[in-house]
Amino acid sequence: MRWWDLDAVLALENALFPDDAWSPGMFWSELARARGSDANRRYLVAELDGRLVGYGGLAAVDGTGDIQTIATARDQWGSGLGGRLLGELLSAATAFECHEVLLEVRVDNLRAQRLYERFGFAPLGFRRGYYQPGNVDALVMRRPATDPDTEAGTEPGTGGDATSASDTAPDSPFAQGT
């Protein structure tokens, strides 16, 4: 993800999360930490036919990765794009030498919770009233960075690697140079 992606990212963010969307400043702050020798963030976008259809971000601090955000356009739900984005973020956690990866997910987002469970995340606890202004609780989930049943970036049971943003074919949904 680069600064020129932000208009499309924010449009998708607001469409998917109208009550608790990230502000432009939040994305700018995260992207500021994604470049340079001391970078500890990895943000990426997915495009299909020139349209941004997904994005995700990871922060890595002191050996712990945190999935900051992940989203796909509604017309991409069920396509496997969310799993490919998550796989890329888990690969980034491995590159950052994280020993674990955490995330928060709305307690009412069962579809996302099932995706995370397929990738080896397990419930850890709750953050009461985490999502504002709706006062919705977050389920905190954790996954060891290297799951013994899978390699980072590979969904259990698929036997294949997730698409790498740096090794994608021209028709890949991952934008080049992210």
C-alpha cells in the first residue's frame, strides 16, 4: 500500500466499516512506519481489473505481530482473497521474526473468525467495548508465528502457498510494488 492507494482504501474502509472506519490520519501514520531501515509495518493492497478489492496491514513490535486491519470488497467474499491477504501478512510476521501474531475481530463477525481459525488463530480473550461508537466487543485471537501444522502464509489443508505480492503474475490481485 502506498499513499496513492489511500483514496480507494478509504472508500472501501468506509463502505465496509461505516461506524468505526479508520481515519486518513490513521492510515498515514501506519504507512509512515512501513518504509525505511527501521520499518515495522507491512501494508498491502489487492487489485482486480484495476480496482482495489482488498487491503491489509501488520505491525511488528518486539517479536509480536499484530494484524492491524484486513478487508475485502463484498463482491470478493468467498473468493479466497481474504485468506491470501492474511497469508501475506503472516509471511511478513515471519520476515519480521515475530514469535506470535495477534488480532482483534468483532464478536459478531463469525465469517472472519472462521477464516482466522483456519489459519491457526485461537481465542485469547475479549476487549470490552473495543469498537466504538457501537460499543461492540472484540475477540482477541493469537497464533504462533510458525504453526507446526502449517507454514506461515499457507492455509491449513490447502497444501499450497499463498500468493506473494513480490512474486505475482500480471493478473494477480496483489498490486505490484506494495
